[in-house]
Amino acid sequence: MAPPIPLLAVCGSDGTSLLRGPPQCELDSSFQRDSRPSRCLTFSRDGTLFGWCNGHSVSVVRCADGSAVSTLNLPKTNLLEFSPLNNILVTWQPYTKTQDSPQGEANLQLWDLPSGRLIKALYQKKAESWCPSWSEDEKICVRSVNNELHFYENNDFNSIANKLHMQKVSDFALSPGAQPSKVAVYVPGSKGAPSFVRLYQYPVLGGASAALANKSFFKADRVNMQWNQKASAVLVTASTEVDKTGASYYGEQTLHYLAANGETALVQLAKNGPIYDVAWSPNSTEFCVVYGFMPAKAAVFNLKCDPVFDFGTGPRNAAYYSPQGHILVLAGFGNLRGQMEVWDLKKYKQVSKPQAPDATYFSWCPDGEHIVTATCSPRLRVSNGYKIWHYTGTVLHKQDAAAGSELWKVHWQPFPEGSFPERPIKYQAAPSELGTTEAAPIQAYRPPALRHLPATPSSKLHEDEPPQDLRSGLSGEKSLSKSALKNQRKREAKKAAKQEAKSDPEPACLPAPVSNSQSEACSGDAETDKKIKNLKKKLKAIEELKEQQASGKVLQKNQLEKIQKEEQLLKELQELQIKYVQLAQFTAGRAAQETLSEIVLMEAPPCSQVEELQQEQEHGSSLVVGLSLCDSAPLLWRFQDLKTVRSNSLVGALLGSLPRTPRQNIRLGRPLLLMPEEERVLREHHSAAALSAWNQDAAGAAELWQRYEEEQQRSLEEQSILALEDRKSALLRAMTSSSGSESGAGSDEALQCRLLALEQNFSFPRSALAVQLSTARAGLSHCQEARAFLEADWPIREQDSPRRDARYQVFRDLWGRGFFLTSAGKFGGDFLVYPGDPLRFHAHFIAVCLTLDESICMLDVLSVARLGSNVKKTVLLCSPAPDGSVHYTSLQWSGMM
């Protein structure tokens, strides 16, 4: 069966007509052309109905045969829309007041299409967001009224089924697709509070705790929210009216990503400037962004907000995916010259590059093979008309507006998804009598007197960036932000420095002059990078002065003094490079000692236990977590153990300090302390084994202590070098600021003398050594009685305690439901209950564990309920039953009337 032929609706000052799409491109005989001027027209979502207003009435006909469905006497109608199942026709006319009706007339009307009966008349003053939003099955309808969202069910507009009321709901977007329906709401910021967008799933609309995702941001006067077709994520373009930096006439824009699973992100763009267009792919797995000052960049991003393909720069401000998602058109309309770039998204290869000058409208045909461009009024009142193209760049049909008439709107007939299959992409231009508009390569004009000479590269106002494939394995480098690129270079430099230090450990073997590429590869410290860069800049300037002197140019006094300092600068550069190699040696040695330190400074398990764990893993059983016991507290040291318990929704608490920042307490490292309930869950699931203390004889203890002293000595030497460099930097800053405008050999010699004296006399006291104390270093200082106590089989003492059993049963039940739990001591409860990973979500509940026969004072109930209200959490009273189930009672503070 041949696929259907889409219709193209055209309206203007000379009337409304329906055109059969390619390849016929002729008027549809089933529709009698309306010669009266028409400013509004629309198709139903499935394309079976067509409606328009000709200034006298609103008419609705069937597209198949042109038969009339309904005619309404609404001459002032400016906007039309069908409901998804064609049950309701929505009309809007400008809001007006008269002497007879000072409050105005209801200008938003909902009509029953089969009968032509008026269902409801509503007030809608503004044309923005005028039409109610329906779900695809018409079970839900949403409308914004006075900063509220009113939800209607089953097209019953006489009663409001649900409401969403927040501070000031400014905009919303209902998700496409089947149930359950989701809605994205935008609340602008006020009085220093940020703006935010939240996602809700109908009918759960109860505040921030019920939101699927929440994203807050500043710098937003308005937003544009776009759902993908699968309703799994929404893109939010936040815009401000004014750019306070003065860099852009269009204000400032930022792009945010929110997913229905709670993930949020700020889309990082590689070029400054406005965001012109954002478009979702029909497959809902990627999106395209056109952004940056002209020439604008365009890039395709995946659902992780990572760039997949960069189209480079060009004159474009819009992106259009084909209905099948296999072709992308990047175009520059409006104040640009109308250039279009057609890209094959399977191969990321450009198909054609046609031009549509003065175009104000673009739309894909539902067949994915053709497009239409138009020049419409009132944007442009001259050269009105439309063209139908093949995506290879050829014009198949062209229609100009008659003299004295204007074209107001063109619109393709929509079709249900799957009506047109995806076809192979062609690169050869389709045949057409009208030809192609693809521009031929243009060379720069050259005067006749220069045409016999070789061509020289012409200067440009900007450098064009070529396309880049950023997919993993296909490109060496991703499009990253400036800070990300800087950090990436530092990591690569440190890695190269470690490899160089291993291959050439003797700093004395380094040559004095080092090339630029070598120094850049060895640099890893920001301060050292800056010094080396400045020295090389000075040496380069000296080389240029020497060349000028050799050519016979007379140099000035200050230039001659610069040449005399060349030897001194070379010496400083050599010292910096030698110093960095020394630091690189200690850095590489530090990494080699981490494994040894973990064995020396921790209680190592007996070899038999290690072999048992390895055998279990080799035979395909689940990973067994090894617990180190310190004063009956279960600790996890191995990285694989931490990863295993986190994958099982167990959180714990980090206790150790990080090697590079041992004196801070914000970001902590290993070991991980487990709660008693977490340890017991692991024991019941046979996922943990206690590691007994390691018994050492006297000789073994002496060797252990010697290794510990050697590690401390290496750490002292490394920190001595770092402290000396800090002193030198402080001395340089002090002498530079005190010398002021003084310059010359005397000040430089004094500075060198001070630096040399500091290096010879500097002493780093051992008392200032920053030592990372390990929580489990029991084997170095504890007596035999303490060590025997630490060899307990399990940290939880097997004593009867109803309170302990109640806590564990509640923990096991909530953990089994997929929640994450942490301690809630500072919130007056037993556990904080998270809907997901605590690094991504806030806690929703405070769990208080009670036995069934336990009584609780009313003042305690009021206090914990009020505390939960203050911290925006629901209090759960949890009581285990004898049959193993748990009864939950929620408390919420609602105030007093």
C-alpha cells in the first residue's frame, strides 16, 4: 500500500487553500477553496480534520473528502486548536470590555465537535499559553489560572479535579505520550530566592517532597520547557531580558536538563553567547543546541549532557529534526541570509547546503523527504510566497503571492507516528525543473594587477571551526569548558611527569636548556607553570633583541640590560625544572607506598581468610565484604568493599582523612564506618566476613615499626620541599612589593642572595609534619588485652534488647523497599530515609522506631512533628509487628486554627 500524500494548508489575504504535497504539488480538488481572507488555520493532531476562520465563521472539514463537520458563527476568532481525540474544538478571540459588560466577555470557548454545543466559556486575556493542555487520551486537561494549575478529568470542565498551587506558577508544560502524565512547572525567583522548575507526576502534586526532579537557578526572567516524546526528560532554556555584562543584546541564556528519574544537570556549552534554538530528536535520546556569538556553534548532546558531535561554526540560528530523526537541518533565518545545512545523522555527513533567502518559516513534511520554506507577513510584507524542497537541495514547487496580496501562514497536515517509514538518505540531488539553490564556492576578489601573483591567505574577522566527532573512540578530545580543559591538561602533565621521573630518576642528568614541549609535559603545579612560562617569555624576547642587534639595529640601554640577564634567567629556568623533577619523584614514590602503607598501618587479615574470600569470588559467588574491627565497630578499608555496599543501598559514614588534605573535616576518606543495622543486614545475607587481628611476633612487630618510620621520613622530606617553595614564594612577593619601581642588577642580586640564604638555612621541624592518623592502627600501640578485645568475631554484642531488634526490623523493612538510610541523631530520630542516593536526594522521612507496647509522651510527639515540619521532612513512627511486618504512622505539623 502506497503511503498517503500530505496536504499543505496555505492562507493569506486572498483566501485559504489545500495543496497536495509532493510529487503532485497541486490544489486538492476535494476542498473547495475559500477566497475570503483567513488569518488562522489548524489541523487536528491525527490530520483527519482541518479548521480555519475566514473572518465570518469558523469551519471544520474532513481532510479525506472535504465534507463539513461543523460551522460556528465566531467571526473574531484568531486562534484554533483541536483536542488530541478530536472531541473538543478550542477557539480564542481578543479579550474586550464594553459598556454592557465591564468585566469583559469570556473569550476562550470549548466546543463539542460532534454536536457543535458550547461546553465551557472561560476568560483568557493573553494570547500566550492560551490553549489548555490535554494528555493524549484526554483523561487530563491542565490550565493555568491566577498562579495555579487547574486539572480537569474526562473533559468535565464544571468541576476542578485537582490543583497545584505554589508561590507563583508562571509557566507549565504537560508531558506527551500515554499515562502516567507528568507536568513541569516554573516558579520565578523573588527577593533573592532562585527560580526553580519541578517535575510532578499526576495526581501526586504535594509540594517539593513529591517532585520527581527539582532544579533551581538564578538569572531567569522567562523559561522555555520542552519535553522529549518519551516524556523521560525536559530541557529548560532560562533567559534574562538584559545581559548585565553588556556582551549580548539578547540577554543571557542557560540550558538545564531535568529527567523524570531525578537527575538534573546544567548543559555546558563550549562558546559564550546566546542560545538560539534547542531541539529534541524524535528518538528522545539526544538533542541539538545552536548557541554562541556569530558565527554560532551547533552540537548534539546525549542524555548525560555530553557532546556527541560538534558541527563547528556557521551562520545559523535554528535546528530542525526530520520526523524520523535521521536528518538534521541547521538554518540561519531572520536576520541571516537563509543558509541551510542538511546533515545525515547516521554518518554525521553533510548532504546539501541550499539557500532560502528572506525565509521566515521552515517545516518538515511528515514523510521526512521534503521541507517547506515561506516568507510570510507581517514579518516581511514583500516577496511573500513558499517553496517545497527536497532535502538534497532541489526546489520541487514554488508559489509566489499574487501582486497586492500577502501570505500569512502555511502548515503541513500531521500524521500519526509510523505512517511514513524511514528511507535511505540520498546524496545526489533530486531531479527538478526549478534546479537547486546550493551556492557555488566563491573566491575572494583579486585586483587584475595581483592575479598573476601567487594567492596569499586572506585575513578573516573570525576563524571558522570545522566539525568534530566527539563520540568515544572516534575523537581524541571532547568539547570541554575552559576549567575542565585546564584540569585535564594538569592531569596529563602529572602523568607524563611521573613516567619521566621513573625512566630518569637522577635530576643531575637533566640538561640545562629544556624545550617548550618538554617543560609543558613536565609541569603539574600551577605556580611552577606560571614561573616557567614567564621565564620563557623573557628568554624569547631576549632572542629577538639579539637578532635585532645582529642585524645592525642600535639597542637602547634597558634592552641591553635585558640581554645581560640571559644567563641568570637560564639558570633560574634550570632550577625550576630540577625542583619539579624532585617533586615528581616524591609524588611517584608516594603512589608506590600507598599499598605498602595500607598493609603496614592497618590490621591485615590472616592469609587463610584472604584465600577464602578470593576462592568465593572465583567460583562466581557474590562479593564478600571484609570487616576490620576496631573497638567493636565495623570498618571497611578496601575500595571494592565500599563499592559493593554502596551498590546494595548501604551508606555508612566515612571517617578517615585524605592524604593531600589531612587537616580538614569536610571531605573525608576511608575507612567507612557501618551502622550496626547495616552490618547485621550484610551478615544475614552472607555478604560479610569479619577479619580477625593479625598476630605478630616480636621480630615482625620490629619490622612493622621500621617500615612505619621509613614512610614517615619520606613524608617529612616531601613536605620539606613543599614548605621551602612556599617560603620562597612569600619572599618573592614581599621583596617585589617592597622594591616598588626600583629595578636593576642590585635589586636582583639582593633577591638572589636572600633566596640562597633561605635555601641553605631552612629547616622544617618534625613537629610540623602533617601525619594522617589511621583509625585502625591498633597493632602499633595497643596492649595485649586491647588487642584481644579487638579480635571479637562480630561487632554487635548478642544481648537481648527489644529496642535494638525494633531498630533492625525497621531498617531491614525500609531497606528492602529500596530506600537509603543514615543515622538521624541530630534530627531526634533513629534513621533518615532517602528515596535514592543521599548524594543526589534530600531525605523525605525521619524514622522513629518504637515497639508496639511502648508508650510515648505527647510532648515528644509534638516536638518531633514540629522538628520534621521545620526541616521539611515527614516523621514516621515505625513499630515492628510479631509477624515480621512494620506498622508506619506519619506525623505532619499543620498548625492551629
